[in-house]
Amino acid sequence: MYTASQERYALSEKIFSRCGKSGVLLPKVSLGFWHNFGDDAPIERSRAITRYAFDHGITHFDFANNYGVPAGSAETNFGRLMDEDFRPYRDELFISTKAGYLMWDGPYGEWGSRKYLISSLDQSLRRMRLDYVDLFYSHRYDPNTPIEETLQALVDIVRMGKALYVGISNWPLEPLKAGAKYLKEHDVPLLIYQGRLNMLNREPIEQGILDFCAQEGIGFIAFSPLAQGLLTSRYLDGIPSDSRMAKEHFLKSDRRTPELLEYLRQLEAQAKKSNRSIAQEALSWVLDQKGVTSVLVGASSVEQLANNIQTIL
Ligand SMILES: NC(=O)c1ccc[n+]([C@@H]2O[C@H](COP(=O)([O-])OP(=O)(O)OC[C@H]3O[C@@H](n4cnc5c(N)ncnc54)[C@H](OP(=O)(O)O)[C@@H]3O)[C@@H](O)[C@H]2O)c1
């Protein structure tokens, strides 16, 4: 039986940040469930990480339909944690999911049609044992579906009470602009944009996406702020057998170049001056960019998450 820490909001002033010009506050460090929460990870470790997050004021958990191995298992396992640990705290949690990438066979299992988005969200709700999610994203832009079809599905998902807010992830700037306009005109303002932003990948800045969000009062949440672990001490001395890089799937070992190691050594020297870790230095850099609401971190241990949360305390 889990009882959340009584101290979980003791440091609210430091932890929370307003999401654009909305009424929603999000923790500056949010927890992502892409890796380490599927059937390929021990459930008790996933439970410990999730509890640690919530006990420290991390109220925002981010999913997508396809997270975990097999796809969907991160949501299914979280459904179990909802029932066993978090049900009494549902209204304190801000839970997001997404649809866009391949989830099931046939023509309705990916991209941006109304058929796919609504069916996928229904599946996510069943897996997570939830009545609604707080935030539902289009996970990628679909150039072959009329943009109005995707956007109207988002509007209707809110009208149907399946999500409270909508977000857009990985869309290029021009469709993002059109999307934000459409959603505003249909009284479902775009809450947040989710994009990859870290010291090694600055595309949302270079492409004007971060500026656009800041100007329009749309929140921005940075995914892979540690470049999947590259911007930490994880790979300084080799490739640990339990690391993401060792799996050679989403993070390939050819990313561990002499140039990267040199960059990390410099970052480490800089971090040491303020008694911080490389990860904390990297997260601070993202959080310092104008318009960034939150960094969406992954973690394979409580220690990693603790180190990451320490950045904002
Ligand atoms: N919208 C999208 O298209 C999209 C795409 C990707 C991700 N996301 C979201 O963003 C979330 C985070 O992505 P991510 O997992 O790539 O984020 P990340 O924070 O850049 O990388 C997380 C990985 O870095 C390592 N790590 C984390 N903290 C560490 C620390 N303090 N010291 C040493 N190593 C540390 C761990 O690797 P090991 O597992 O090897 O220990 C961990 O799994 C996802 O869960 C998902 O919610 C969204």
C-alpha cells in the first residue's frame, strides 16, 4: 500500500512552471515512460521510479501509445500502477499520451487520420485504466491527411471528454502555425509543443519553433534533454551493459565519438565548478532557453531521476 510523501509539494515554488499562457502548471522536470517501463523492465523498478517522482512533486508523466517493449506495455504497466498506487492521486497527476507512429497493422494504425487518433486514444485509456488523459498529442505531422482532419479530431477528443488539453509533437513550423490557429479558432487552444531539444540538438531553436511557442503563449516541453543519456556520465568510460546504447537500437554506439567524449570532459569540468553533474549541466541549459516549460527526462534508476530532479532544487 503506497502513501505519497506529505512533503511532495514542499518545494512547489521551485518545481513548477506555467505552461505558456495557460492555467496549467507543470513541473520543470517531467518523467517520460518511453524506455524502462515496458515489459522488458522490472515492474518493481518502474514502480520505485514512478513513486519517487510523485513523492518529489513530479506530477507530469508522459506516454505514447507505442511506448515499451512490446508497444503499449508502458501504458499497460502504468495502468497497474494506477490501480495499485496512484488511484487516490488521479487529480494530482497530469498524464499525457500520443498517437502518430505505427501501433497496429493495416491502414488505420498510424499517422493522423481521425479514425486512427480516436481509436488509439481509446486503446490508451483502456491500457492505463483511465477515464481521460490530461493531454493528448498528435505525435507527428501527417503530410497525406488534410490538416483539418487531424486538428478537428483533436478538438473533438476534448469535446468528448477523452482529453482535457491537446498538444503537438514533432510538427514542422508551418503546419504548427496553421495548427495553432485552427485550434484557437475552435476554442481548444494548443497547450504545448513537444520537441527534441538538448545541447547536441538545437533544431527547435534553429527552426523558430521555440520562438513561435513563446510568442503565442504555447508551452514547450523538451524531450530527450540528455540526448538519451549521451549528455551524462553514463558513457564516459565505456558502454555499460545495462545502458540504452548497449541495445544498439535507439541509441547507436557510433554516437560515442572522440569528439563527444572531449565535449563531455569539458562539460564535466564546467559542472564540477558548481558541484553539479554533467546531466544537471545539460538539463539547466535546456531549462534556461526562453520559452521552455519543462524537460522530459527518462531514467532507468531512482538515482538517475534523483540526480535530474536536483537540477531544479
Ligand atoms: N515526442 C517524441 O517524439 C518523443 C521522442 C523521444 C522521447 N520522448 C519523451 O521524452 C522522454 C525522455 O526521453 P529520453 O528517455 O530519450 O530522455 P533523456 O533524459 O535524454 O535520456 C534518458 C536516459 O539517459 C540516461 N540517464 C538519465 N538520467 C541520467 C543521469 N542522471 N545520469 C546518467 N544517466 C542518466 C538513462 O539511460 P539508461 O537507460 O541507459 O540508464 C535514461 O534512460 C521519453 O520517455 C518520452 O516521454 C518523446
